[in-house]
Amino acid sequence: MSTQKPSYVLVTGATGFIGAHVVDNLLARGFSVRGSTRSKAKGDQMKAARPEYASKLDFVVVEDFTKIGVFDSVMDGIDAVIHVASPFFYDTTNNEQELVLPAINGVKSILSASAKQGTQIKRVVITSSFAAVVDVNTTPPKGFTYTAADWNPLTYETSIDPKSDAVVAYRGSKKFAELAAWEFVKDQKTAFDLVTLCPPMVFGPVVHPVPTAEQLNESNAVLWSVAAGVDPLPGARVPAWIDARDLAEAHVQALLIPEAGGKRFIPASPEPFSYELAADIIRGEFDWGKETVTSNYKMGEKSTVSYGVDGETVARELGVKYRPFKETVVDLVGQIKTLV
């Protein structure tokens, strides 16, 4: 990537939880943004909610981003891409056709469109997932820390197996889509370079259109369920997390810092989390929380997962300062309380 900063960034999945934060981060820095969305209504809502950026923000409807060629007509003037969009459904009947191939084809679609622009596009940043990193079927030795060099060992065959559930297929989709991205850039010798980000659980306030608490993204929905009084409290699948605003910062920094090109990162807070800790925070910060949050848990209990996750590299190389878990919980729960 050249040292010249981009000026017009395409963000896919722009009306989703993470994508909308990326859009806001870019706009706040003075960039022009084109957001791709499946829903014209959501794009219109996001633009209407940001009148001060009317001349800097536009949306294009891409109903099926997994088809090669769908992005070709929306790249005019674009000189950088942040690809956030990714399919995920729990009620799959065909893992390969509904999860794995759509993720792979979505990556190939945006990369092929970018490659057709010649030297116009300098960098593509792709949102992968910690699911592409972690091996959920083994217990790492004490003190083990996952880094961006690690990949989950899931095979393609297992990820598409009809006997595998949607969570297994999702882990496969993230791994093989990211691998496809790295292979594309290598094989095609693209004029742009690539950065991938592999975040764990993502929490935080929403800035995309969410009219009701029932329409929250999955991770926030689980956190809100703690505030709403779910009993027993859910267990944390992984001990690592990041605030959506910090993740957006990581995406934009990954786009702008020349030395980040060709690298893979895990944006993750150094602070462990658990839903027990979230319950403590909600009960302590909100008077109504004392009534709704279950008391059937051990105060201050932390995650029992033993491994660490290297989020320090992102802090050091991308300059991201992580928010504390308490701030994230308070900001989200206080916001969602106004919707119910």
C-alpha cells in the first residue's frame, strides 16, 4: 500500500452492528463512505440519522453479495474497501450451500471487483473471526495464548457435513473464507494488499437501525438477556471480547497504517469477561437491575476458560486503546433499556 491515504471507502455490511460503527469512524475522520446493504430502508435510515454527513455518505443495495460481479458497478471512485458482511444463520439445512460457500464467494466477489479496478484500490480489510483461530475441541496448556498465527484445525469436510451443527459450519465458513482471501491476493498478484481481523465476542452500543431489543445482534442479545433476568446465566464460549467501537477503530487503523498490509490481527481486549461480571455491573450501575438481574450466581465470578488471546499486537501496531468491560456493558444496557 502506498503512503497516500484513501479518500472514498466502500464498507460492506454497512447497516449491520459492526459495519455501522466502521462507517461512523470513517466519517468522523473526514472520509467519504459508500455503504453496501441488503436493505434500502436501513440505508435510508442510517443516512437520515447522520444529516451532517449527507455529502459524505451514500448507500448501494447489494441483495446478494456472494455473486461474482455484483460489486463491479459500485466501485466508481472507491480507493479502499472494508468487507464486513458475512452470512450466518442458525436454521441451516445445508451447511455448505447456506454458510460455507456464501462466505467464500462473498470474499471472492469483493476481491474480484477490487482487482478489476487496477491500481485504484490500495488496500482491502476483511472482517474474519476468532472462530477461524480457536480450536474449540482441545484444552490448551496453562498459560497458552492464541495469536494471529493460529488457525482452527477444522476440515472443510467436517464443516459441510450434514451432521455438523450451524456453529461448526460457521467456524468453517470463517476459516475457509479467510483462507480464500489470502489465496486470491497471492494468486492474482493484486495491486492492493490485504489485512484480516479476527475479533472474538463483540459487544457495545448500536448505531445501526435497531427498533426493538428483539432485533439485537446475537452477542448483544445475550448480554441484554442478562439484564432482562435470564436464569441461569449463559456461559462464555470464549473468554475474549472487544467493544464494537474499538473494533471499528481497528478496522480503520488497519486500513490507514501502511505497515499493517499483509498481516492478520486479533483485536481483543486484555480484560477477561463473563456474564457473571456483566450481571454484577448491571446490578451495581442500574437501580432497576437489582430487580431484574438474577441473583442466582456467584458475584465476581470470572471465565473458567484458561487460555489467553493476543490483543496486545493490535494495541501496539494499530494504536487501539481498549475500553473497559464496564463501560461497554453500561453503554449498551442503558441504550437498550430505552427500547423496551
